[in-house]
Amino acid sequence: MSAVAMAAPATMLSRALRTQSLRQASLLSKPQTRAATTSQLPNSSPTPRRRSVTVANDTGYVPWKDLSAGEKAARSTQQSFNFGVVLLGAGLTGAVAYILYMEVFSTDSKTAVFNKAADRIRKDSRCLDILAGTDGHHTKHEITAHGEPSWSRWARNRTIASRHETDRAGIEHTYLHFYVEGPKDHGTVHVHVARRPNEKEWEYRLLALDVAGHQRVELENKDASLLGSKQGMGKMFGVRWN
């Protein structure tokens, strides 16, 4: 009996230890289960709604396939407008480039005729004597040439008075005048150039400098010689034939 009595407390102690171990294992496993359960929950935050695409706010960030019919029409309208603006800008650029070429760089422009005539005035010794003097201290570089004066300070001395016409024979004529100034005096230059059909170069018919108080300096004057020849042919033996 004493052996059975001694074995009973040992059995009870063993059961108590086993029960306590099971409780501790249960407590340790509960946080992991909660964490797993929390991680398995679906994301419940709502998806943000995009704003509608219009002609005014379309930046192309929304793919074409995601646009509605109205939004596709808005994007097409915007792209058509942008393309039209690009074409208009290209057309204006081309027009400005053409005008700039014809007015400044082309040999047919009045600016080209003006530059060549001004250079001839600067190189002529008679013109240099009247405008700059011959004391040896002045050069042709001190003679300036300019067009009509203007009230605008920004457009001052820019416009060149000119006239272009074509006669009945198809000959082109360009008439212009401009002003020159030097350290000594100033004057007006008169120019007449002509060009026959199928010719590229202008021919001087008149290039003359007028300075107040001085006799006219003529670098070219084929108009006078042509007028004289016509008058001579028109009158012979006292009879005018023309």
C-alpha cells in the first residue's frame, strides 16, 4: 500500500506539468495566428477616381484604350488644334524667311542695290573729297549711308525710298535714292538700274551724288547719253523725225 500511495502524487504532478506546457504552447501560438490572419486580410482602401479628360486638361497621361468615347473626341480635337498651330508657325516662318531673303540677301533686292551703290560712292575720289576732305585724316569708312529718316528712334534711317517697274519691252527698272554723310559734308545719292529679260545682273543707268554748294558728281549717266542719242536721231537736217 505504501508503494501505491507514493506513486499517486507523482502521477498527479506529471499531469499538472503536462497541462501547464500545453497552456504555454497555446499562448505562444496565438500572436502568430493573429499576425497571419491580419496579413491575409484584403486591402480595403478605395481606388482613387481619375478626373475626366477634356480638351483643356488633357496631357496624354491616360492611355487611349482607357478613354471613353467623349474623351477620345476631346483628345482628337486637341491634337488637331496643336497640329494646326504647328503648320501655321511653319508657314509664318517660311514667309518671314522668304521676305528676309528677297529684301536683304537676294541680288534682286533694293538693299543689295543700295549696298553696292554706297560702296561705289565711298570709293570714288571725287565723292570722298567732298564728303570727307583730302587732308589725309579721313577715309571712306567714315562715310555713312542711310535711308529715309523716321520719327521712330528704333526705325531711324532704315527705309530706302525706291520704285520698281517694267517697261513695254520687258526691261526691269529700279529707282532709289538715299543719303550719305561724312566728316565734312552730306548729300543725296540717286540711282537708276535696269535689267533686260533673262539677265541676272543690274546695269547702272544713273549713279550720281548731289551735295549742296557743289556740282553734281556723276559716276554713271547712261540715261543722259541715251536721251542725247534719241534727240539726235529725232532731228536731222532741221526736220524732227520722231
